Amino acid sequence: MSASRRDFLKFVVAGSVAAGCPIDLSLLAAPDEPKPQIEGDHYDVCYAVRDGHTFPRPPVSKKHDIVIVGGGASGLSAAYFLRDHDFLLLEKEPHWGGNAYREEYEGQGYATGSAFDIKGSASEQLAREIGLTLLPIQSPDPTIVNGKWVGDTWRTGLDELPYSAAARESFKKFRAEVGALEIEKNPHEFDNEPLAKYLKGYPPAIKQWWDGYGLSNWGAKSEDTSAYVAVADLKDMAGDEEDTRVTLPGGNGALTRRLTETLQSRYSERMVSDATIVAVETQKTEVHVTYIHDGQLKTVAAKYVIMATPKFITVRLVSGLADAQRDAMSTLRYCPYSVINMVFDKPVYNRAYDTWCPGNTFTDFIVADWVMQKQPGYQQKNNILTFYTPISELQRSRLLELEDCRRIAWDALRDLRKLLPDFKSDPIEIHFYRRGHPMFVSSPGTFTRLIPAASQPLPQIFFANTDSIGPVSDISAAVEASQHAADWVTKKMAGAL
């Protein structure tokens, strides 16, 4: 794409970067630059909380049985499960859904994060309960490598990889030997070992594939990946079971949108967005939650609080944590991640739902309306491709710079052209969604050591988030965490705990 063409291309930048808070990147654009469309607000309050600033504590203005902090998938689900109780749901963003957030282009949904679910999971069951029917993906993941498209990578595709015969046999050996590890018998042992241990002696191409896959799914290359997590996924990809993944355009944002609509139809007065929490403090008989809304500090009291926020935020807000729990929360790591949606006005790629591309700017990309293409009468108007572009933790600040965001997008388009030689089209819009800390890193020891230590409930506070469940950050863990929180609150209120 020429430089002049880029200047006229609509480039939309959105999402939270610093300490989980949004930033207005228009402040960073040079005066003579075409300014992109920006979505998000200032993050001064978030930085102040991060830096230990103490805000005044106004008198309690309202009391509730339950305050839920965080309006992502976990917080929304907790509110739904506790809808018959007196709850207050607080969310710092102007929208609901967190990382599972649905956007649209001319009515067509696409994902800005969490893309699919598993049939029969807690979240898929919740989706059905509120009237959503997630559609089967039915598309084994291919890989494009060295210019060749290889279908069903870890099953029949290994014979098609454009490597030497010896390298292909090494892929098969890895599938057989590592896939046979009995991780269920001793999850603690395998969780505390890095995947890199089991890659020793294998060709670099295998490591390259897993480095990209790990960055996309749990934020880490093989050296920082729990062997338990990787082997579990290998068993799924290389096993004989059918593909049980399901989704809708917009990914799991379809679930959070329906949850939001369901709750707001009856409980809108109990849902406050644009509310930035600054303190959660346990008193003798209640918990005080202080937040900023409409420029005003407010404090509400609750019998119980559910922290549906990631631990790197939780540890800065909740007072009275024991040293061991605080240390565990602070030790959890979170990856920086951007998601790029490119909108094309004609079909450019519809060969598979999720295609892996090791060694490129993006790890993989999905076709936003894949499941709709299989529905009778559906006609594709725009081809929206969603590119996953996680970066290393040391490069988190790149997401703060407008030019770096643009460069990541242009590099992704360049790499797509390289992978698909017949690809000639330019996108008509690029939507760049960036998050500084969207999911925890499934590094060795996170699942079996850090998460249990970090997530122990306090007498009046429960911790519900994907990083309270593990082993990876996904939608089912978010809903499971909210179910545990709702059960805990219900038992507490009944005096059963």
C-alpha cells in the first residue's frame, strides 16, 4: 500500500493500554499528521491508583448487598447469576464486555478479543440460557508456512509441511511423544516445567510454530509456557475428537452483549459504566468501595464485594491483603496484545476459520463471519479478517505510540501479502484494538501455584476473573469464576460459610 493510500485509509484505534485503562492516542499525533479516529478516554486516574495516590473517601451514599467490580464477561455473568439480589455493577469503560467485546462494521460483527467458545462449556451453557445459539466452527486449523497452505496442521497436515522429510518426521515424533504425556496424573509437575524442555532436540520449525501459538493463546513463547497448558492443547489439536469450537460473528462479544441487554432491560439502575474504582476497603461489618463517576468521588457500602478484575488491578485496589496473597497477585504476568480487524469490500480469504502463520507479525487470523457463511441465504458483503498480534512484555509501550500501532498494522498487511501471493486488495478500513494487559501469561507455576494463592477469598471479598481459574485466560474460565462467586455470596448470605 502506498503512503498516500495510507493517509486516506480510515484507521480506528481503540482499547485500553496503561494499567488496564484507556488512553486518548490523538494527544500523541503530530500536528501535521492525519489524525486517526480514537475511541477511549484519559487514564490519569488509573495512573494515580497505580502510583499509590490516596483519594479522599466521601461518606457512604448508598448500601447494597453486593458490589461487583468489573463489567467484563466475569462481572456481567456474576450480575446475571445474582440478579435476584441487590447488586451494583461497576465498570470503568464506557462499554460493557471487557476483552470479550463485539464491534460492528455496517452491521457485521467482528471480535476485538475473545473469539470462540467450546460446546458444553459453562459459558456456552450460559449463552443458551439467555437465548444465543453459538454455531459450530467445523474447520480444523491450517498453517501457512513458506508460502504453502497446509490444512489440519497437527493431523493430516504434517505430511504436507514444506520441510525436509526428516523435519516432517520430527513433527510426527513430537506429536506422538509429547502428546502421550500423562499430564492429568500430575498437573503440578508439568505445570511447573517449561514447554521448552520438551522441545529440546527437535527442529527449530517446531519451536517456531509453538512460539506463535503460545503467544496468541496464553501470551508466552515456549520458554515461558507451562508444559501442562501446551500439551493439553496438543492433545486437542492432534486427537481424534471432533472440533467442538463454536462462535458467532463478534466472538464471545456476542455473549457479553446479550448479557448486557438482558441485565439492562430490568436492572439498568444497578449498572454504572465510566466508573473508575480507586479503593476497596474492608470495614467491621461491610466493605466500602470508592470510585469516580461523572467527575465525582463516591463511596458505596456492600455486605460482600466480587472483584471481577484482573489481579494486577485488584492488588492495587483491595486493602488488607496478606503478604503471600499480595505477592502472588503481583507475580502474575500479563501480555500486551493488539487485535487488528481489516475490512475488505470483496472476498480475499475464506479458506478456514483460524489460520496459523508462524514467523510473521501476526500469529494467526480468523474470518469474522465464518460461521454465518454456512447459514442458508447468507451473502457476504464485506470480508473482515481479524489478525492477532501479541507482542512481548518488554514492548508494551509500543501500544502507546500511534506510529507504532500503524506500523504493526502495515507490517501485518505486508505479511499477509507475502503469505498469499495472489492477494492484491487493499482494506477499506483498519480497526486497531490494543490492550496492555488483556490476559495472564500461562507461565510455569501460574496454574498450580500462583492462581490458588492469589485467589483465596477474604471474609467479605471474592476474587472472580479468568486469572482466578486458569489454566488459560478464556471465556469459560470467566463464567466459571462468576459461578463460584455467586455460589460463595449466596452461601455467605445464608450463613452457610
